[in-house]
Amino acid sequence: MAIQERLIEYDCDGATLEGYLAWDPDRGPAPAVAVAHAWAGRTPFEESKARALAEQGYVGFALDMYGKGVRGNSTEENQALLGPFLEDRDRVARRMDRAIEVLREQAEVDAQRVAAIGFCFGGLCVLDLARSGSDVLGVVSFHGLFTPPGNSGGAPRPIRARVLCLHGWDDPMAQPDSVLELAKEMTAAGADWQLHAYGNTLHAFTNPEANDPDFGTVYSDDADRRSHQALANFLEEIF
């Protein structure tokens, strides 16, 4: 099996974005999974997740929230890139929706069977995609941020996508109170939701390069393995 790949330019909000597509050419139109990146932008980490999905028989698409070639190389740069999106959650939803639209346009994709996964900031992005009422079949947040959009007044919009959150219980960026609030929010929106919490596990537990206990980011081999098995089970179910 030879996985093929290509870069795809697209636009949203007047910005030029660039995503990375990976697929198995022997499989024909296949279910597709968008991969939303962490706070540094689209990096080899997200591209490796897209390739791994392609090896499992899906089309993987590492999308771009920030802009073609825009990457952060330090905590300060990453925070500067992330900040405007946390302040404008409608922008998050628009860019996620546009990425899904572009993914569905690809000849390798079964446009009726699409899901999205995300890591850290990307976890927030896929949850906001679901909150927007998107008709993707499911979303999966890996050590994501749970804070709902601040402008979501009144009754929540019904969530059609199935939702899976894979969470380190000791994550300082998504503490237990936010987990309980997310549960209330998902239930009120009528979502088919589930949450797997891994004990003694911090933020960024899927990233082998995460090794900063003081910042709250530490890789966990067990949580990484268990969360990806949960993802595999979830994708098999929704597709």
C-alpha cells in the first residue's frame, strides 16, 4: 500500500490556507477525517495523524486554521496566533466549516462520510464545528479546550455530530469544572456524546515531544495508545 499525499490551497475570510491530504489510491472514494491542529499551526505532527488515518483506509486531511506557511515556534508566538481565534469563535467555526467543504470536494473522498478530530486548540475547533450544527458524522477532541463560545446565549443549537472527548483528568487547561460544564452543554444540545478521562494524565498526552510538567504538558504512552484505540472504535461506529 503506497499512501499518496498532496497540498491543497483554499481560502476563507480573505486568507489563503493550505491543507495536507493523504489517501490510499487503491481504496477509491473513502470516508474522510479532517485533523485540526494544535496552537502552533499545521505541523508534521498533524500530517503524521493524517497519514496514519490513510493507512487505516480513510482519507486524512490536516487542515489549516492560521494561513499558508504560518507557524509558531515558541510559546509566545503560539499564544499570539491562538489569541485572535479564542476571541472570535465565529471565525473558528467558519474556518472549520470551510475546511470540511474543501475536504468534501476532493475526488478521493466519500463526501457523505466525513468526521473531524483535533488536538489541543484543534480539540476546541472540532467541538466548535459540532456546536455550529455541522452535519459531519462525528468529532473527536484529544486533550482539547472545552470552554464554550462566549456569545452562545439562549438555548444551545442542536448538535448533530456524535462527540467523543479524550481527556487527561489532570489537564490544567481543562479542569474538572469545565468537564462538568461540557457534559451539561452537550446534553442540553441533544448530542450523542461520550468522554474518556485518563487518570494521572496531563495536557498534550499524545505528543511524544511534550515533557514540561510545570506547564502541564506531558506525553503518556498509555493514554496515547488508549485514546487512539478509542478513536478507531469511534470511526468504525460512525462510518
